[in-house]
Amino acid sequence: MTNATGSTHSGPAADGVEACRIGASGVSRSFGPVRANADVSFAVRKGSVHALIGENGAGKSTLMRILYGLDFPDAGSVLIDGKAVVLAGPRDTIKRGIGLVQQELAIIDELTLLENLVLGEEPRRGVSIDWKRARADAKKLAESVGSRIDWSTPAGQAPIAIQQQVEILRLIYRGADVLILDEPTAVLAPAQASQLLRLLSTLRDAGRTIVFISHKLDEVIEIADDITVLRAGRTVASLRGGETSVQDLAELIMGDGAVIPARPTTRPPGQEILTVDRVSAVDDRGTQRLARISLTLHEGEIVGVAAVAGNGQEELAEVLIGLRKTNGGSTRLDGADITGHSVRRRRRAGIAYVSADRKHEGLALALPLTDNAIATPRLGSLGAHGWLSRRAVQERARAIFERASVRLGSPSDPASSLSGGNQQRVVIGREMIDNPRVVIASQPTRGVDIRGIGFIHELLRQARDEGAGILLFSEELDELRNLSDRIIVLQRGQIAGELPGGSSRSAIGDLMLSQTAALQTITGGAPFSDNDSSKGPRS
Amino acid sequence: MSTDRSIVPGLETAALRSEPFYRRHLPLIARVGVPVVISLLVGAVVLAASGFNPLSIYSMLGREAFGSLDRIDATLAATTPLIFTALAAAFAYRAGIFTVGVEGSFAFGGLSAAVVGTQVGGLPPVLAVSACLAAGLLAGALVALVPALLRAVWGVDEVVTTLMLNFIVSGVSGWLVQSYFLAEGQANSATGYVASAAELAPLNPPNQTNGGLLIALALVVVYAIWVKKSTLGFQFAMVGSAPRFAVAQGLRVRLVIITALVGAGAIGGIGGASHTLGIVHRYSEGFSATFGFTGIAIALLARFNPVGVVVGAILFGALNSAGSTVQLFVNIPIQLIDILQGTVMILAVAQFAVPRLLRNRRKRRGATVEPADIPQAAEKKLGDTE
């Protein structure tokens, strides 16, 4: 088993023999204080499939944007054909034979698939487009990869898998021999995904080079010749596909730094407060994101929720505070049904909410700090007969700022005048001031400095010790391990399993990433009786 | 965390205060003044091209607007309905609701006041006027109720519904007058004159400025206090400037939306009633000289600032009163006033684009990805959540 502290890093073109078609040498890129890429090096052999894997925020997307010329490194350089180059932008990159398939496909729904294929590179005869030749080219192209496409279909009516194929073929039509694909299977059903993987290996066998970003480790093992693992912006390993396992990769992705002592409650959790019973919900696009999920939250416990992005955690948080409607199941607070209740009613009943989207949901950035602090359904108690009492308003705002140690100039300054960490303190202070029964805390320390993180954690622990039930959604595994009394892992809108608070990063990671994670309850705690729905979330 | 307890004033505020510099710091005068100056320049070009000396025409305009007590009175008379309509629009904008239905409320309020006004001859003046104003208020609010419910319950876009309703109101008013309230011996579609007890008396007879101006100013003052001090006014600002935040905080978003639209209709209705009682004393076709739409322009210039509403109304009132008399003396193109007003309106609307343009430029320059613009997503949520 590989030690995961970064010692396995081998430099670019480790073998030195095969030609490096595209790669990076010592690439660093920072956004403010965040180091998205730090001295990243890797080399993609010509004619290979190279997988780029890592946690959310490990720096994959930034690296991909740099490779495609959408962004530029602060230090280091992009390698093309083994030589350091400065890309002038996507146009230049395409000219060098490199194409990018993003998750948002660049397909125009109103045009046919054929028109999409040749758009911008139409074969011409005189001044008109030679559609006959275009059709012949398209047919040949599809056949060459063993695919059958009805080219006259309007793109908007074609299934997403076909749209994706057309996008790939378009790049090839334009002469790309290197394809960079950003989580191409994330939007596909399993059968379509394996079809795409076959397409990619066909392309590889025809000599093309493929850079493949994915969260799905079994896919990576299946198709990748080489694998580069990123963690916290650094390359922590470069491996051959045949020489590793899902287990090893998960550990490399998560790392397992110094074990942080978990601080579980000193007393056993009390009675059930919040009960989620077979709840289902769709996202804004109508995709089913929660599939008959059930969980319980007790007094005096922090339950961490871990999941790879897009597995229903955002929807769960929104459902619980009342921002998102459910299409099945029920929610109970202290035994009373609150399924259809508005945000206002839920908040009045003692549910507090820390939004992951601080800029838009957590704060009114353009308005004064005072206004941000007092904007809750309890507004009416700060005065009488529909009028606000200036004194009551100021007292409450001051109490909130003091409780959360907000560093501010004047309370009448707009919220945007504060740093991100201080903004979040305002949010946390506001949500905690009334000693809530339940706290839905979504990414409570995102963009917060280290000291702020410690402070916010302490406030959450205090609230727990005073009897609140806290549901903590976080992308930071260390945060989950450090704070949670137990951790539940979501996959495809269902609970994939539950772990005790101090579990190792790799244990959590395994559960987050495993495709086959059954409905296992690994430890004690509340059993999940009713998520045995046979329907998948995308049915 | 123990070292962290004190509130340190002044720290990291000045440097980080980057966001809407434009919106917060540019004084009202500049926001209103810049469009006015630019439109005067445009008008000067038009005048010069038509062979007039812009300076002499403008000084004539100035004299005709403010040159004597009588002229000032005429300007204020023209200002009065605009204060109502601009305040109505500003009231709704404060909550982020863009209503264009004030025109309809103004007309329907005016009609109702005229109808009631003909029936209250026996009452003491205070009661007669109050009854007419109340009728105007209710009529204006009634017109706005449908768009309000459509918006708050089903999220139907208020711009479309309020705009369309203007036409309906205009048709319904015409039909009501023709069928039920037509004054005898009138060829035109007009009601009879209101009883003298229901008239708003001129402040300085025989000039036209009347008690309606005082009502308008009183409403502005009430609005200014209400929006700052009341819980609902507070929530207006929240919903208007941070809709998703307001929803997530469980504020009374639906109530705010309904109040914004119905309230704007009510203010516009009072304005119509005041116009009936104070100036025209009856309702006839063409009752509103597009006061509702001019009010939108003023509200856009002023945002939701009460002082701005009054200043903007005086500005447009002056153009209206001076424009109509200057024609008598000089053969300037009649469209000059329209050009001036139109330019100011375009620039007023254009101001809304400036912060977005700045943001886009920042986005293009920096690689930091800002979350996409909120409004659409926010509106979708506003529709189905309280």
C-alpha cells in the first residue's frame, strides 16, 4: 500500500522514452490566498489515456483550464510535444491539435447534429456549404469510431450521450489529436458511460491522446494507462494504470494527515429532534437528487454529511430549511410534521441555516451589517406595531457581532466591507443567537481563515453541548472528522453508509467514491431502515 | 478564540470596500444631474441644427419654468401628479418590483374620484375630498391587485401584466364613462364636473397649484419614514436588494411583493384622484398625460430616494410647463421637449447597466470566477417560497 504523504511523486516523463504530447512542468497558480496549483508536473504520453484525479478543490479544473489556455500559470509552464510553450488562448490551443470537452457541452440545440459537427469549419464549394461532403465526412467519422448517429436529428432532441459523442467528433473533425475531457461520465447513465469509455479506447487505439478527469475510480482503473493524483493543488502520485487499485487511489486522493482527535459529545445524544423519512427531491433542472432518503438527528449531536459534489447534499440542506420542495416523503421536527412548511415557519420553530452560498443567500452584501444581523423572522420582536425600535435593533446587532467576534468598522457599513471570514462570522452569529434547536450548516467555513475556522467550530460545538442538533455539510473531510459525532455519506441521493466521527479520511473517501457502496451501516447509531428503494436516483 | 473577543474598529474595512462604489457614493445630484446635462447637450445639438441659438432657447425655458411666481406655480402644478406617480414607482422598485402599471391606476383613480365627486355635493368639503381620495386609492389598488397576486402566487412577470393591464384599464374606463357616467350634452367621452365641495382648492388663486401638492409631499415624507423605520419597509429593502437572501432568511417575501404592487397602485390612484379634484375636476379621455410613464423615468433617476423623487418630479414638471408656453413665443420644434425627456429617460435606464458593465469587465480581466448573476434564479425562487 502506498504511503500517501506525497513521497510517490515521480517527475514528468518518468520513463523519459515515450514522447510527451502534452503536460505541465512546475505549474503554480494562486487565486488570492488559495493555491489552486502548486508545482504541478505531469506528462501525458502520446497515444495514451491519462487520468487526472483528486478531491473537489484539488486543482484539477484549474490545471485543465491552464492546459487549454483558458488560464495562465503564475510559474512553470505547459508542455506540448515535450517543449515548454506559452499558449495564447483556446484558439491557439486548438491550432496545436488540442481540444476540450467541458461538462457543459457547447452544442447548439436548434441546429442538427450535422450542423453542430461542421459549425465553423464547414466544407465549402464556392460560396455555399457543401452539405453532401459534410454528410459523407460525418458518416465516415462516426464509422471510424464504431458509432451510429442520425445526423439530421436536431441536437436538442438527441440524448446527452449522443450530444457528447458529437462534441468529441467535432474536435476530431477540427483536427484535434489530444482530447481533454472534464468528468465526461458525470452526466451519463452507467450504460452510456461504458459506451463512452469504449469510444475513448477506440480513439486511443487510433493514436489519439486523451486526458480524462474523473471522480469515478473504477472507470479510471478500467481505462487509464497513466494516472496522476492531485491533492491540495500538488501532484502526489503518478502511476501506471495496471499497477494500482481503487483502494490505493482513494487513499492517495484523500491523504491521511495527522490524525485529528475527534471531540465527540461528552454525553450520549438525547431524543430525536429532526426526522427525515423517505424524502425525495429534484434539482432545478428536474433531475432526481434525493431518492427516498431517511435520517434522524438527535439533541446534542453533530452529524456530518460527506459526499462528492452532486450527490444530493445541497438539495438535502435546502429541503431541510424549506428552500426546496420535496416530491415524496416527510420531515418531522420534535414529532410534528413540517413537510410543507415555509422557511419562515421552520425558522420560527427553531431551525437555523448557514447557506453554502454566502454571497447570495447568507448575506445581503450591499446592505448595512446591522440589517444583515437582524434579518430573521424575529424582526417583529425588535419593536412594536410594525415599527422597528432603533435601540432594540442596535442591541441585537451588537449582541450578534460580539458573540461571533466580528471585526467591523461601523455597523452601518455594508456587509461587503468585511473580509470573507468576518462575513461568515456575521452569518454564524446571527444563526446562533437564538439558541436554535437544529442547525443546518452548509460549508460553514468555506473561504474562512484558519483562526476563523477554529472559532466557528467552537461555536458549533458550544451549540451542540447546549443541546442543539447540528447537520454539518462540508467538503472538508478534516472538518467533518473533527466536528462530527457521526458521519453519513451520501451517494446518488441516498445514504451510502455511516461512520463514527473520527474515521480516517480514506475510510470516508472509500465510501464517497465507491460505486458499489451498499446500504451498509458500519457502526451503531440510528439504523437506516427505509432506504431500500430499488429505484436509482436517475430512473 | 480568547484573543479574538474585542471589536476592533476600522480594521480592513476601507481597503475591502470595493463593491457598488457607484451606487452608494455617487451623490444623488450627480445621478440626476449627469443625464440632465447630457440631454441638454443633445437638445442643444438639435436646436443648433434647426437654426436656433440653444442658449437663448434654454434661458427662455428656464424663465418660463421658474421666472416668476406665476410660472413657478405652473411648474409645481405640473409637478404634482408626477410626484405621485414617481413615488408609486419608487415604492415598488424599493422591493425590486418593476411596475409599469401606475398609469392605469392613476387613470382609474381619477375616474373613481370624478364619479364619487359628482355625488358628494351635500357633504362638508373635508369629507367630500376624503371620500374621493379614498375612492381613488381603492380603485388604484384594485387595478394593481391582479398583477400582485399573479406575481406573488405564480411568479408571473409583473412588467408584462402591469403593462397589459394599462390597456385594459383604459378600455374599461372608456366603456364605464360612455355607458354610465357620461355628462349630458358632451360629445367627448367625459364625466360631469365634481361638486365644488370635492375640489382641492388652489393654494394661490387663480393659479393651479393646489392642495394635491401638499398631499403628495406628505406621502413622500410618510414613505421616507416608513421605509426606514417599519419592519415591512425594512423587508422591502431586503427583498429588493438581496432577494435570495430574503427568501433564505424566511422574510415575508410574498407579503412584500403584494404590498409593493398594491401600494404602488394605491399611491397612483390617490394621484389620479388628486389630479381630478385639483386640476381637471372631471374625468375625460386622455386624462393622464402619460404621468405614469414619466413617473417611471423619475423613479429610475431617483432610485428609491424620496428627495430624488421630488427633485426629479420638479425637473420633469418644469420641462412640461415651460415647454408648452415656450411654443407660444418661438417656433421651436415641438418635439424638443420630447427629445429632452426621452434622452433623460434613456440615460436613467442606462444607469442600471453601469454596475453590471463594470462587473463584467472585472470578470473578463480577472480569472476569479464570480457566481453567475442572480436575478433569474432568485426570481424563480421568489415565486414559490415565502
